[in-house]
Amino acid sequence: MNKLSVVISLLILLFHQSNAQQQASYFTDSTHQLAEVVVAVQQKATNKKIKVLSSLDNYLENNNAINMVKRGAYAWEALINGMASERSVITIDGMRIYSACTDKMDPVTSYVEITNLSKAVIHSGQAGGANGSTIGGGIDLIRTKIDTNKLGVNASIFTGFESTNQQKIIGTSMQYAEKKFYTLLDFTYRNAQNYKAGNNIEIPFSQFTKYNLSATAGWKINHQKQIIASVIYDDARNVGYPALPMDVAFAKAFIGSVQYEYHNSKSTLYHWETKLYFNSVTHLMDDTKRPNVPVHMDMPGWANTAGFYSKLEGKMNNHNFLINLNAHYNTSLAEMTMYSKNSNEKDMFMLTWPGVHTLFGKLFVEDKIDLNKNWSANISAGLSINNNTIKNELGLTSLQIFYPNLLASKTRLLKNIAGKINYRKNQWQQSFGVGFGERAPSISEGYGFYLFNSFDKYDYIGNPTMKNEKSLEINSSTSYNTKKVSIHFQVDYFRIFNYIIGMPNNNFIPMTIGANGVKVYQQLPYVNIFNLSFSSTYRITNSLQIAGKMVYRKGNYQSLNLPQIQPISYGSTIRYQHKNFIAECAVEGALKHTNFSPTFGETGTDDYTILNLSASKQIKIFNQTVQIKTGFENLFDRYYSTFADWNKIPRNGRNFFINVVYNF
Amino acid sequence: MNVLKLFSFIAAITLFISCKKENTIIPNDTDGLISAKSISNATHNIIFYTQNGKFQQGYNKIFFQIKNLDGSLVTNATANWKPLMHMTSMQHACPYSSVSKSANSNSLYEGFIVFQMAGNSTEYWDLTIEYTIDNTTYTATERIDVEAVTKKNVLSFKGSDNVSYVLAMVAPSNPKVATNDMEAMLFKKETMMSYPVVNNYTIKIDPRMTSMGNHGSPNNVDLKQTSLNGSYFGKLSLTMTGYWKINLQLENESGTILKGEPVTATQESSSIFFEIEF
């Protein structure tokens, strides 16, 4: 009961300042009206966020629409509006990247370091459909753009330490700009041992090492046109996944692009951007370090994607429109080799992703219409073609064991349309939207072959005969903003038809030793997903503010609860800021997870509350600045796990961190 | 240039092309086959071929050609054969087919022999071939080496009806990760020398991967005959490469299991099974 009173009291509390700024910018960003923009931390002197070198995972998790599924110490899977990554489109600078891991160990979000991210643009529902077909929404991770006003060399070096897993972070960011040419280079290295959960319990197989390099070079043809080339190289090694039966020997991603940009604020078509890109992800899962494995196995995966987009933004009378034409071609292949204990026997080999080639093309249009002083509307629509072809002969004959009449190729037409009406008057803003969208099954859902899910302990078989999943959504938000107070209240309701989910099939024998059975992807006639979030900020004095938030979700099909649906969760922050000093005390927690899904292996999680303390100080030495940021997370060393933690692996125990950034 | 010259030129070319065509037909007869054994008598050499150049335990598809001593091929023979196992205490034959002329071939003869055991230095197989050319009958007999295989592809067992059966796997000879067409032949031992085909039974299959928790595969189809005195056909799903144990049960026409047990949590394997490794 006292938890409930905590929640109620938090309802009147307010959320931290950056969130308030988000809300404030919510209606002022003309082209991305439907977007919620999370401004990422920068190692800039102006930065208000304390833990600048936190992982991107921790960072995204602060957004009300997002939950992060934790399988290990890093590379968490982002859920948008309570929906798994199959139902969303996550891009880096508009580029589509397919993960190469059948167990979702390499989400797209793991390829961007927080130090080279400028913002994460989060679209809820169909508004996120510009770069692909989505149900839940989209995240576009926008990397840092160079500050071309600062000519010459600007650089910073940063380092950090976290006590919970002896994590050492070191990196640098360097930019060099001339009038016509500029370049930006970011490098981050992280090395972590096993982390400790609350009560000083070590979580084995949670170590990782990671290198991330991001480089951009731009050439200004004139003040309207420029060409930008960019690469990311991300290399993670010896990554433990304590929630899974396997670890990652290495995961490598190369992401490259060339972009042409035209900008003329006076013209009707004021921005035109075209990008060609290619990315290649290699992933090797293995279990060589795990003891007592019945059968050792290697599970490498490869995903290569090439694509382009061309995005045109224009302004005409009261219309502000965007046209985005994009296409990509992906090849996904994953293997499994099992080594029998009897060394005379041949290795057991299968394709878990049967060499699926995906060709996707989309035309997306969006228009924002200012109707009058108070009213505006957004309309967006898209049409895409999605073709999947199994190119690997062994892969095709494997799946034909289950689907004897399966043809190698399948083409789908996917449609989406959404509308939103906004009203603003004085401090009040109100919006109401509806949307419809469709998506194709993911590679695993359509073509996966004996993919073991360590959560419900079933082997999953893809189903290429499934129909498109369709979603109808209704959303509404209310905001109230003054200099002292800001309140934001958001409700989303999704009714998803032909909802794709694995269901047990007792006719099949599981392949994985110890598995409970085989699930085949099926479609429920419809499911309901309901999201409610509330956040608020109250500025007590100029230097003291208090913020609070609460999120609740529900997902069900009749009496069947959907998995990974967030229980009531809350957070509250008190922040003191004076000149270059910031101190923050934050409480976060969740109520007991009662609407869990036993069908999918969930057993519910207990309620928890944790306390974090942090402080930051910026020191100026001549023309250079040093920022020192430090604090404790989970100060009382609470042992807990959230509803989204895979197999209930606990979160960090007490963690002392220190981040130092030196700009010169 | 007169017409006659042109005509003879064309005729010469035509003749040359057609000769060449004819010449290329005959060597094709044994394409893809490897000679396994040659048996000779005073008048002929008989050359046996198989897919891999060996006689092996289990089902063997065997081809042969009869050559005159001058090397020319006999194309108008009729033939039959008789394999015989010389054991230390007794002799017996094995299931085998009659011999027929291979389709689309002038000189090739074919049939199958199911060697239910391999030979060794003291116990061995010999093969007698008896053939008739232009009403004259010839014979030749010679010892042959029948190699053992490491994976069970032929079974001899006694059913609960007290009949001895020989069950041989014919296909898949080249298994794939797929739903494979499976073929087997079923014989009963009538006498030591006679092994007729058994009709109208069902051969139940349950493939299992013993190194991976003894898991099975979906959508297998038990083997049934499609024609009297013919093979038994079914579908065998192999979901990965490696070692598979194909557990078997032999069911007669009235649905009684004569041999073999279902695989259960406590019964890991049937008493009769084939093995496949690829």
C-alpha cells in the first residue's frame, strides 16, 4: 500500500529538466511534429545530463515510450510502446541495419556510442514509418553533426569508471573544420568485468569489451550543397550474456554511407537529402566458456544491407511536407554447428536463418498543415513493397520439412496511414491521432529454424505463410507548460490484428536439449496494447526543480496476457543547479508485475525502489574546460530485476561512477 | 563449281557428323559408374560396376557388361546371378533381383543384391553369373569382396511371428537437410537360398538424433509399398546434418508390430534401426 502512496505522491512531482525541454519543443519543431526528440548527452560544456558516458541503453530507457530488454551488461533490446523490436524500425541517421544475431544480442542501438549521438528521434506508432514498416514506432539515432562555426581543431578526451563491473571507459572526440571541408572522429573503448547485482552478488558471464569508431567527413560545395561521407566501425569481443545460454565471441559492424545534401531555407523545397549506404554485421555466438554444456555449439550470423533514401522537405502556404523514398536490400544468414561429445561423429549443422534476401522499397509522405492559430493537423501515408526470397538451397529444403509447398519467394504490399489533429491555446496543448499500419513478419518469425528462446525454453519455428500484421492505433496527449510547471499526459491504444506470436505445437519434438517444446509462429486474431504515461516538472526556485513520471501498460488477447508488458513504473528527481554545479537525487521503481504471461515463461517480478545520487562540476582552466561527473546508482544496493530483464537477471547493485571530460 | 561436287561435300560432312554421333553413344553406358570387379571364363570377361566401385554390406545396385575376348561388347545376352555366402558351418544366399537389360543401353545389364553381411578372410561371398548368348549358356563364378559399412543399412531379424526378415535401406543414398524420399526393401527368409519380397506391411520410422537429446523430426511418413513385390516408400525429415538413428517398427498387414519398439522417454531406441550420417 505504501508503494501506491509513493506513486500518488510522485504524480504531483515533476520530471527532470531535459524532459521538460523535450515537451517544450514538441510542437515547435515544424517538420517532425509527430516526433518526440530526446536530445542526447554531449561531452559539451553545456550538457545538463550528469552521467555523460552512460550506455545508450540506459539513456533510451529514460523515455516513457521505451523499455529495454536486458540480456547482459550491454546491447539491450529496445521495446517501443511495449512491443518487441520486430514491431519497430530502428535506424542510424536514416539507415536500415539488420541485426545478425538470432537471439537479438546485437540490436541496432548497440552500434552507436552515446558520445557520438546528438539525439534519438522517437516516433510513436505509424509516425515512425518513414524508413520502414512499423507497428510500435521508430527510433532514428542521429549522430553528432559537426559544429562548422568552430574552425580549426577542437577536441575532447574523456574517461570513466564504474565500480559495479570495473568498467573502464576511455575515448576521444576530435573535429577539424575548414571553410570547405570538415571532419569528425570519435573513438570509445569500454572494458568491463562481471557486474555485481545487489547484495554483492556477482553475475557470471556479464563481461564485455567494445571498441567503437565513428568518422565523418564533409565537403561543402557551396553554402547550399554539401557531400558527407561517414563510417562506423564497432567491434565487441568476449561479450557475456548471463541471461542466455550462450555468449558472443565477437560482434562486428561496419556501417558506411555517402550523402548529398541541399539546403535552401528560402526555397519551397528547402531541404533535400539523399544517402547511399551499406552495412555489414557479423556475429559469432558461442558457449565455449560455459561449464556443463550438454553439446557445444557455434552460432554465427551475417547480415548485409545496402540501401538508399532520398528525403525532400518543403513548405508551401500552410503546408509543411516531407517525401521520403527509400529502398534497401538485405541478406541474412545464420548457422548453427553442434559438436557431438562423441568425437567420431560428424558435426551437426543447420541453418537457423535460411539465407533470406529481403528487398524493401517504400514511399512515405507526411504533411503538417497549420489550419489556424490554434489548430494544426498531421497526415502521413506510406506504401511499401517487401519481398523475401530464400536463396540458400539447404535453407529452403530445411523449411520445406515444415512447409512442403513453400515457395522460395514471397512478396507483400504494406500500407500505412495516420492522421493527427493538434490544438494549442495558451499553456495548453492537446492532440488526438489515429493510424493504421502493416508489417511483414521478421526473418525469425517468418523463416527461423529451431531458434531456442531461453525465456520460455521453447524452440521456435518460423512461419512463412503468415499474413501481414495490421495495427489500428489511437493516441491522445495533453500538455500544460508554464515557466514553473510542465505536465504531459499521453495515452496510446493499439489494436493489432493477425498478431504474430509463437504458440506451442505438441506434434513437434524440440531440438534443444532441455527445451519444453516447439513453438511455431502463429497469428492471434487481435490483441490490445494500452499505454499510459505521465510526466511533470515543477521549478521550485531558479536552481531547484523536482520532476516525476509514471508509466503503465497493458497488453492482452482475451484472458491471455502478452509478454514483456511494463507494470506501473515511476521515477522522481530532485535537481539542484547553481552555475556550473549540478546535484541530483533520483528515485525510480516499479510495482509488482502481476499481469505477467505464464504462457511465455514469465513468473512476475517483485516491486522495487532504488535511489541514485549524482553530482557534476565544470571547471574552466584558461580556455579549456574539465567536467567531472560522479555519483552512486542503486545506493542501497537493492537486489532487483525489472519485468524486462531476460530470465529475471538482476540489475546492477550499488554502482559508483565517475566521468571526466576534458575539452580543448 | 558443279552441283555434284557440292553435293558430295555435304554428304561427306553429314556422314562424318553422324558417325561421330554414333561413336559417342556407347561409352556413355557406364558414365558415372566405377568398375568393381571383373570375372572371367574361357570365353568372356564380365565387368561389374557400382556407383562407388565397391560391393558393400546392404543394398547394392549392380551393373555389368559382358565382353568378348576381343573386347567387343555382347548386346544380346540374357542373364541371371546367384550370390552365395560361404560361412564356416553353412552356406546361404541373400535377397537379390533378376537381371535385366538397362534402359537406353545396348550393352549394360543391371539388378540389385542385398548383402546382409560383409565378407572376411574365412567367410566370403561368391557370385555366380549364368548367361545365354544365341542359345548357348555360359557360367562364371568368382569370389567377391563385400565390404562392411560403419552405419547400419541392412537388418536381419526374427519377428514375433517367428519369420526371419531382411530389411534394407535403398534411399536416401545421398541424404540432405530436407524431407528426403526414403526407400527400403523387405524380404523374408523362406529357405537359406530364397528371400522373396514381403508385401503389404508398413515400416514405421522415427528418426532421432542421439547426440542432441535424442530429438526427432517432424512430418515423417511411414514406408508403404506402391506396387506388389516392389519397394517400400516414405518420407524422412532430417533437420540437420550429423548422425541420425532411424528407429524402425515392422508392422504386418493386420497392424501387428512384429519387431521394434516406439521411442519414448524411457525407451531410447528401437531394437531395429538404420543409421545415417552426413
